Amino acid sequence: MQVPIAHKLLQHQFWLSPDRCIFWEEEKALIVSDLHFGKSGHFRKHGIAIPQTVYKNDLQRLISQLQYFQPRQLIVVGDLFHSHENKELELFKRWRHDLAGLPIRLVRGNHDILHEQWYREAAIEVIEDSLCMNRHFHFIHDLPEEIDTTEQQYYFSGHLHPGICISGKGKQSLSFPCFYFTKTFCVLPAFGQFTGLAMIRPADDENVFAIVNKQIIQLQ
């Protein structure tokens, strides 16, 4: 994999991976959002021919990140799954059995609608609203309209699937997933590749890291 790049927040070191996740060095935590596992199976069930390799590739990418960073916990900022249980989620359970010692903390997203018993069987801790760690860092799926803007509070969120448009010298332009950092919050790119993009318009004092051809490019 390509080498991740460092980004400092409140004196903590975060490593941005081109595979759409963040490693929090001090807490040894891998942070991901919007994996939407089971989405391709959900579409196939409704007659849309999406190959299962889409899901398998995303799961393998997650496994590779866990092997690379060796985290002590996995924090999912919502939408770990896409909809109701299907055969793809049975594959997830088998994978989960192989990594039973890894704590998984899921901040519930709008797509996380599985029965509570399913999460218990998969040894996933579900947090309903937000997760606060180290007194300063908050993990929430969808940012509220008003957040705590005090200097020592920072939020990580998902849901948006942020993307950035990069224009060439001519009229051509391309869109890429990105990490979007403001002074008070970060929006992670969707980890799942079978997702769309919501184009952002960052202010001059905000940081954007685009993911281009498995590399991270800081745009501002």
C-alpha cells in the first residue's frame, strides 16, 4: 500500500491512509466510515447485477489496513452495513470470528438497521449518538447543525461521502474522494467504493486531502 501521511490535531497524531481510513496513533485506533457492507448483495436481491467482488474487495482492503496498522480497536463512524441481513453479512461474521479479539465500536448510522441480536453475535459495540474519547475527540455519524466550537473539542464524522473536483488547464475536471478537515471537525471519505460523492466547497482555512490513484494529495 502507499505510505499514509501525518496530520496533527490537538497535539495528537493521525495518519491518513489512501485506503480511506485514519489511524489514531495515541489510541492505536483505526477510524473508518460508511463501509456499507452488504450493499452489493442488497442490490442483487432487487435484480441489479452488482458483482460480489465489490464487497469482497472492500473487506480485503479493511483486512489489509488492520494488518498494516495493527490497531487495538476499530472505530466505525456509522454505516458499517447498508441494510438488512443478507449472505454478504454472513461472510462478515466468519471474518469477525477470525478477529474476535479486536474490539469494534460502531457509532450507529442511518443505514445500521440490523437487529440488536445480530450486533451482539458479531461482538460489535453499538453507540447510539456519539462516542467521546480522550475528552477532546467526538465521533458522530452525521454532524448536527450546531456543534461545540470550543477550542479543545474536535469531531470526526461520515455520512457525507465527501468529494473534491480537480480541474485541469483546459475545461476537463475529475472528482475524487477526500478527507475534509475544518477547525472543528473532519469528514471521512466513504470507505466503501460502491458509493457516490458529495462535492464540497472548502473555505481557504480548511484542509482537503484528495485520494488520487491510491495516493493522498493535499490540495490546501
